[in-house]
Amino acid sequence: MGINLQTQPCSVLRAARFHQDHTRHTPATPSYTPSHQATLHPLSIHSPSTAPSPPPAKASLLLKETQKACTFLTRNNILRAERLFRKVCGGNLPLQLDPSITSSFKASFADLNTLPELKENPFRRRVCEVFGESPDGGLTFEQFLEMFSVFSESSPRDVKATYAFRVYDFDGDGFLGEADLGETVRHLTHDLLSAEEYTTIVSKVLEESDVDCDGKISQSEFIHVILKCPEFVSNFHIRI
């Protein structure tokens, strides 16, 4: 299982690479990445209360098929993600990962941070905060599965772009302002540039992407720019 989560906008890519090429700093390895309006549905099963419970094996199969229908993952992808989540949780999960049960089980960010797919990612904390919808960075299995789904190769471009916007929107105000862009560049460059260099990069990003010249980038402006980057879709994924 490998990961490549490079999700920076074209303008940030070019600006960061320009400054890396003209300094003695070791080039950062940009990664990731990271949005709430994506068209994913809760992973839940609604069964009549009067219906008899299916055998455990059949119930597990039905659950996997439901999860498959609600995500962009194959059944094998879901099984591999489940094994990985169980490993992170240290065997504390029930045998059957029914959403009605597993919503109370959460992998901490400290445990998720041990995953090879995340631990070298400069945005790893932010990714977990976005998908976990919590500042503690913990994830339930459904949130963990949703993360894998969004970063899968089958996920649509607009879904990926929406999540990428959320990841860069550090203050959560629905826009990418100077502070958000500065924080994004700092993550990408491991905080190795000077204050002047960060200011220059942020100014160039706004100049290229801020269509209405209001000093910040809206989600629609961001998506318009990011989807023009040929490397965005190919890099915004997790190989399961």
C-alpha cells in the first residue's frame, strides 16, 4: 500500500519550487492533502426493526456491499482498509464493523500518525482533522474509510478538489486568505523559507487565483484553478 498525497495548487507548486531552486534549502517533499461538500453518503444500514437478523457471515457481506455502494472503493479496498484500521486500533474493535457499533470506536491521531501512509506527510494532522471533523484528529472507521475513498483513483475530480480546499482552509472560514496560504506554503516547505519569501509566494498565488480581487480565494476560484493542474488528480490519491 503506497500513498502520494500531493495536493498543492499549481501556483503554490510553481512558487514553492522556484524558491527551493534558488535557495540552499533541501527541497521539501510536498504531500497530500485535503472538503465537506463532497457527495458521499453516511455508511449506514437501515433495516426494519421487525426483520430477522441475518447470520453473521451474511451480515458482514451485506455491510461490505453497502459500504462499497456508498464509497468509491472496491470490496477488496474496503477489506484492506478494515485490516489497516484494526491494526491501528490494536485489536480493540468488534468482529463486525457495523456503523451503529463502531461510531463509538475512534483511532487517535497518535495511532494514525504511525501509519507509513501518513507519518511523512506534512499535512497529516490537518487531513485527519478534516475527515474526523474534530481538532483532535481522531477518526472513526467510517471517517477512515471516507478518507481512503476520497483519495482513491476512482474518486471524481470535483470531490478531490473540494476536500483539498478544506485542508488548506486552516481557519475554516470558507476562504483561503493570506494566513491560510501562508500556512499551506509553510507546510509544503517545512518552514524553511524567509518571511519575505513566504509573502512573495502568497502574493503570487492571490494574483493568479483571486478572480474577484477581494484578497482571498473562494472555493469556486480554488477549484477552477486546481482542476487545471494536470498533476492534481494523479497525485491526490492513496494506493490501497
